[in-house]
Amino acid sequence: MTTTIEAPGIDITDSAQTYLAELLEKQNVEGIAVRIFITQPGTPYAETCLAYCRPGEEEPTDVKLELEKINVFLDKNSLAFLEEAVVDFNADRMGGQLTIKAPNAKMPKVNADSPLEDRINYTLYSEINPGLAAHGGEIKLVELTDDKVAILAFGGGCQGCAAVDLTLKDGVEKTLMERIPELAGIRDVTDHTDTTNAYYR
């Protein structure tokens, strides 16, 4: 049975509703709606999808949003990841563009009680990696040591970059330590000053 609720943390702007309502009307299907779901939610590969949903195509567990101009079905498993999501439409001379921004798609909202790894990953994916994306860079948590040191791997444009040390120490460490005070520190997985895993000798 589909649940109907007011608005679970997703904002579908008035312009987006108008645009989607026009698209739905063109489908010529009575009762057609929109369905929003996230593939591979909570991973770096998460993608937010919006699809037509004919009557009967929704899942029984979907949450139904009855908006002013359209009805929207939200995938139950995607709800936590759709918090703070915004669906918007920006008109321009070419017709316009529908955008879906879901800042929590790759990582669900975490709180002080969440495991340390989840909080580190959340900070990496929501705050740090977006800033590195312009340079083709990405930072991943490889492991968390028993003494609460985060071992990080630099990928893409960060790897082999002369500024890695500065990036690591100045930006990433500062942000992570501010957000997660109980973290003891961070280390680059390729840091050869650490000989504990010295298989390269």
C-alpha cells in the first residue's frame, strides 16, 4: 500500500512542477505521475533518476507526494538519500533544463551517533570531494586504524600532484578534524614514511 505524506525533505520547485506537468500531459495517460529513485544509493556511484510512472507501475512501498500540479512517487529505499534534494527547472533560450540536486544521494545524513567511518565518508563525499571534482580528484577512506587515524587514498587528479601534501594537510585534515573531533589524524595511503606496511622495501 502506498503511503501519502506531506513532503519528506525533497523540494520540487514550482517551475519544475509546471514543466513536469506539461511533460506528463503530453503522454496522454490518465493518472500518470513521476517517480524519483536513486540507483546505488549511499555509494560514490549513486545516481538520482526521475521517470514517468503510469498507474500501477509504482512500487507498493513507494511514498506518494500529492503536489499542487503533479503527483510524485518516491522510492522508499531512497528516502533518506533524498533529504535536502531539490528538483528545479531553469528556463533559457534553448527551452530550459531540469536539474536534480541530491547532496545526500551518495551518503545518507549522519549524526553524532553514526559510526566514525560513516561520518568520515559523509564529510568526504558531501564537503571535500565536490571541491576536488573540478580537478578530477577524489579522496576515499581506505581504513580507519584502531587509534582512529583515517587512511585516505587520493585518486584522479590528486594522485601524483605536487600539491597533495598541501591539499591533504591544509584542507582535508582541517575539515575532517573540525567535523569529527575524535579523529586522531589522517594519513595518505601512499605515505612511504610509514613503514608498517612496507611491502615495497
